[in-house]
Amino acid sequence: MSKAHRALRGVTYAYGSFALEKLLVLATTVVLARSMPPADYSLIALLMLFLMVADSLRDLGIKDALVYVEDPDGGHASTAFLLISAIGLLQAVIVFAAAPIAGAMIDDPRIVPLLQGLCAVFVINALGNTHDAVLQKTLQFERLYSVNLAASLVKAVITLACLFAGLNLWSVVIGQLVGASVRAVLRWRQSVWRPRLLFNPSSAGHLIRYGLHTALVAVAGPLLGRADQFAVMSLIGQEALAFYYLASRMAELLITQISSVLTGVLFPMFASIQQDRPRLRQSLLFALKATVTFTAPISLGVAATAPELVEVLFGPAWRDTVPVLQLLSVAGLLISIPWVSGDVYKAVGRPDLLTKLIAIESTYTLVLVWGFAAASRSLAWTAAAVCIGYAINAVLRLAVASRVIGVPPWQFVGAMASPLLASAAMVLAVEIWRTLAPAGTPFGAPLPVLVSSIILGAAVYVAAYFGMERQELYALYHRLRHVSDEAVSTAPQPEQRTT
């Protein structure tokens, strides 16, 4: 089976497991928010915020470097394993020591033991990250995402069981630890590679040099992506962060992480065809169209139905989340548009471009977000600043990608046109329906309006998209049939299989 076909199957499998995994996370988020007052939920938001900052240094870009470089004898992988394990141990020590500082910053000592309890997560994750890179490099996406799905299922069950047992905030910590442990164990079971006690200074230097740029992006990216939450915490208040974090979490679960799943499949595929620029350009446009096809209807659909969505899932106590969720849903779409360009930069050996772009983007994004938050003291205006920043980012990143690999800008526009127009038709239909929904009757209640809006919106989007992309969809269908038939024809027959 060709690499393109394996990547296509990987995308299909990744999104299937992604949908199930995120349903589990969404269910956990809903139960946690309904079980706690905003004041307690804000502590979870702060815990995850501090954890994200520390986790941004998880492998210093070495994992991406391992996917990129050739490694016929496995020497790079063993060196990477030792480096990543050492980094994980260092992260754990730093977080444990810095936990009291975090408690003093927010004037809430409850966060100190929670952060210290989470320290082991860094070491546990490090033990499985190299195996994850090996699975990516060899395009074994089914194994890769089955591990993530199983770990998420266990984490959700343990978190909710601990919550119902009365452990409250500690349920999140215990769920994270158990989920990370399951993920690490399953990565070892799914990968045939095993580390050797081998450290090659030359390999280490090569991995670190490549990884340095992606590491800077890995650090600056999350900090930039959470600049709004830091601004809310510092300028508007800790309890306000609970509402903002919940909206951000919903947008991330439903929209933004779709792009990160695609990255796990596309980066190794792009790296494998880095010398074939025509194929690389074609793959980039296909990936952009696929990303927007998924993210546009979800992001704009969430924005259109946010009042009912928040009411149904979280209850009236969380209504202040609605305008923030609407704006951050649009921001999620803007994030997804240029996402695949970053995988291309890494695949062609130019991760430095990501570093330079992050440096430029950080300048105006921080000014926008902190300026809007300071001037307005409003969650909605802070989210609006995020939208403006990501809109500028999208234009900038696609312009750079156009120059680097020679894709005319009009082809980017053409790739996005159909899903964006179909999504606009969907939003219009949903807004008309919500306006006509009979208020004061059972049919005008939040749940019936939400369910009917989702059904109507999905039908309109599919019909509009099919009307504009009929020929391409038929071509894609035949391509998928070919992949499926090829997989069946190359599979061993029952009598050939070994037990």
C-alpha cells in the first residue's frame, strides 16, 4: 500500500477515534462543570493552565525531529528516548518545586498539592513519547490512535468514579495519572521498537538542532494560545476564568483539536514526500480543504447554537460562557485554516519558519489580547481580540506557505471556498429556524431547538457542499474504494494467518 493510501486510511481512522475520544472528554467536562461551582472549576482551569505551560517543554522538539530524520539502525531513537526521559524528569522536579510559587500567585494554597501530585505525569508521558514517534514515522496510525482512545476511556472512567466518590478536585489529578500510565504502557505494547542503553552525542546534536525550532514553537505556541486566559486571570479575575476556560475548552475539544489530529497523520506523510514538490503542493491543498471541510461547519455551528448548547450541557449558571464560546468557535476556524502549513515547513526541513512566524505573531497578539482585556475588563472583548489575532495569523501563514512551496494564493482560496460557502448557508438556515421556533412551547425549549438545529444545519451543509463539490466527492469516493479494495487484496487469507 502506498504512503498516500496509508495516510488517507490514517486520516479516516484518526478522525473516527478522535470523535469517540473527544466525546469522552466532553462528557467528563460536562460532569465536572455541573458538579462544581465556578469558584472550584476555576481552580481546575488554573491547574490545567500551569500544567500546559510546563508541558510545552515535554520533548524539546526531539519527537518531531525523530519523525523527520532517517534512522535505519534505530540509533537516533534510543538517543531520543534517553533525552526525552531526562527532560520529563526535569519537568517533574521543576513543577514540584514551583508549585508553592503558583499557590502564592493566585492566593489559593489548594493548588499546591494538586500540582505536586501531577508531577509524575511528565515522567510517565516521556516514557512513551519515543514509541509514539516511531509509530508516526512508520505510519501505523491505527495503532497510534487506538492507544489514545483506550487511554482516554480509562481516564474518563477513573475521573468520574473518583468524582462520584467525593474526591472532588483530586479526581482530575488521579484521572490524569492513570490515563497517562495506560497510554505509556499501550504505546510500548503497540510498538515493536525497544530502546537500547545507547547515547550517541552526534545523534543527540542532530536531533536537538532540528528540534530546537519546533521546541521554541511548542513553548511559544501554547503560551500565545493561552495569552487570553492569562489576561483574564490577571485582569478580570479568577472566577471569570472559569467561564472563559469552559468556553475555550469547548472550542478546543470540538474544533481546534481536529487540526492537531490531522497533524499527527500529515507531518510524517509530508516528510516522506519532501523532495517531490508537485505532490507536496497537491497534498497541502487537499489537506487544507479537508481541514476546513471538517472545522468550518462545526465552528460556525457551535457559534450559532451556543445559547442552547450551554443551557443544555451546563445549565443556567454558565450563561456568561455563551458570547465567549461564540467568538472562540470562530477563532477555532481561523486557527485551523493555516494549520497544515506548519507541517509543510517541518517536512521540508524549515522549522525555523515556524519560529520566526511565532515571534512575529506573538508581538501583535499579546498587544491585542492584553490591550482589549485591560481596556474592557470584558470576557467577550478579550475573545474578540483573539479572533482578530488569528485572522491576521491565517493570512500571514498562508502567504509564507505560498512563497515557500509555490502555491498561488488563489488556490488556497479555491480550496476553502466550498466548505465556507456551505457553512454560511448552514448558519443562515439555523438562524432562521431559531427565530421561527415557537417560544413558550415545548418545541421552543433549549433541547428541542438544539437538536433540531443540529439536524437542519447538517442537512443544509451536506446538501450545499454536495451541490458544489459533486465531482470531487465522487472522485474521493472512488479513491477510498480503491484504498479499501487494495487493503483487502493485500491482506493475508484466513489459512495464511498465524496465531
